Amino acid sequence: MAGEGRDVYFEFTVIGTVVRVTAIDSATGTEVVVMGPASASQADLQQLALAKLKARLARELPLSPKTR
């Protein structure tokens, strides 16, 4: 995730008419999965998976002392 010193890995798996996208945060190993139509653009599916990963990390990681 740009600017945060971490990378996100994406895996795209086509399953019939659906694409399964897995996003993995390199720093924590947190993984989320989204599914969408195979007709959707890869960029749109990647953006969706990244948004879900960011939401998951915000929910699960404790607040830093600066944000309390």
C-alpha cells in the first residue's frame, strides 16, 4: 500500500465466468478474497480487493499512539 512501506500481492484465478481475486498484505500476511465477473477489468477487481484489504487492516490493527 503506497506510502505505508508495504507491498500488496494479488492473485487472480478464473473460475468459469467468475474471477477470484486474493489480496495479501506483505507486512502482516492478512489476506482477503473478492469475486467478480470475468468480464470486469482486472484494474477494477484489484481496486475492489485493495479497498477490502485496507478496511480489514483498519479494523484489525490496533491504533497507533499518534491516532488515539
